Amino acid sequence: MFDELLGRAELKRRIEELEEKNHHLERRAAAEEERRADAATARQEAEERVNRLEDRIAELDDRVERLQDDEEAEFDFRGTETLRGARLDEVLDRLGSFRTGPEGALTAMVDDETLPKAVEDAFGERASLVRRAVPCLVYTDDAGLVGAALSPPLAPDEFCEWGGSFRMDESWFRPTGRFAFAVARADLFALGVYDGRERLSQRGFESDVKEKHSKGGFSQARFERIRDGQIADHVEKCREAIDESDAETTILVGDREVVRELRDEVDVTATSDASGSPEEALEEGFHDFWATELRLL
């Protein structure tokens, strides 16, 4: 009775209506947050699949371009092989032992599809295969007995020369001298100092970096800000570790994005899928990097 007289009843009904509306909005917000979390997780999984397929896509793009040109489609490599260890030694020894007259052996380092005239003339119609293999070292002779393209881990600057034998340098293909070799991922870093293949020292660490946004909790935007900050802190620790190394030459492999952030700190970079603990990643990355691709022309 007093509530009716004082107008409280209407206020109470209004409060109840507002509370019900508020509960409805909270349920809608929770459903929307869950939908966004599902979408974010799906996007992250898709990005992971994209990263795994990028290298394969590059290979297929090259093949599509080749097949679109009927003239170049007539030719293909006589064989391809990844060389390491004893097999690499065997192939390099064979090339190194080749002897001709004073100007019978051609060696060239080519970085793009604009080939030196000497390479065009020596390979003729099969020069298209050299273009597909670049960047690479090419070897041939004036009798056409040898035709090979090698893609070494530490390729030299461009050159093109005829001589009585093929130009070879061990440092293009094998680890020589003292250098630092590092592996960097978004959550891991490892660095070893080497003398040739012998590891003299090693250091490494892992950082706590969030991988995926789970359902519920804070928003996707906040999650990404936190993760980006964690990665930035990790990259800075990697930079400091590289700076502390006293090696004159540093090779860095790892995740494409992290390597890009650190490329100004090192001399040579390459992507790598090396995984596991810091020591395991260092061993795997080192093994993968010191390989040479052979294509028979």
C-alpha cells in the first residue's frame, strides 16, 4: 500500500525490467565472446596451415610458370639430390678433379634469371633450366660432358669465368673456421659457437609465449596484445644474446618473422622448421642448413 502511494511499486517494476534486460544483454555478450574466441582459434589454426604450405606453394608456382611456357616445358632436370656429408664430399671431389684445356671449364654464380651471355651460350636451349635453379652455381664444359647446378648454403657473389678446371671453395659448402650459428623461434633461442663442425660452446633459453586464444576469458584483441608483447620481449633477449657472441660471422635460422626481426644483427639468414629443446633445435637447424641442392642440367 505504501509502495503504491509513494510510487515505489512502479520503480520496482522498472528495476526488475532493467535487470532482466541486463541479464539478456550479458547472455548475448557471452555468446558473442565465445563466437569470437572460436573464430580466433580457427584463424590461428588456418595461419599455421598457411605457414606450413608456403614453401610448397613457392615450388608449385615455379612449376606452373614453367608449364605455361611450351618451349621450356620440353626440358627437365636429369636428376635432383640434396647433398650432405660423404655424398657431398664425393660430388665435390668429382667436380674438383675435372680438367680441360686452358679455357674449357665454365663456372658461374647466378643470382637471377638474367643469365651471363657465357652461360646462355654454353647451355643453349637448356639455359631455361639454369633460370629455374637460380640462385645457384653452374658448372659445364665446352664439350658438354658436365652440366650441374649447385645451391650451396653460403653462396658467393656473382661471377662467371672460363678456366682449365671448375672453381670450388670449401667455405661455400661446408662449415669452416670460427663462427656462431643460432636458431630462433617465437618462443625459443639457441646459439652455438663452432670451429668447423666442432661446437665449442652453447647457450639457449625458452620464453613463455601464449600459443592460442582459448574460449572465454579476455578478448581476442587483448590476447593478441599480450602475445605480441611476449614475442617482442623474446626477440629482444635473442638480440642481446647475439650481441654477446664474439664470433665475427653469425648465421641465423628459424621462424620467418623472428629471423626478419633479427636479420640486421647477423650475416646470413635462412628459414628452418627446427624444433624441440634449444639443444635439439640447434642440432637440427645446423644439420638442415649445411646442405647443398644438386640439379643435373
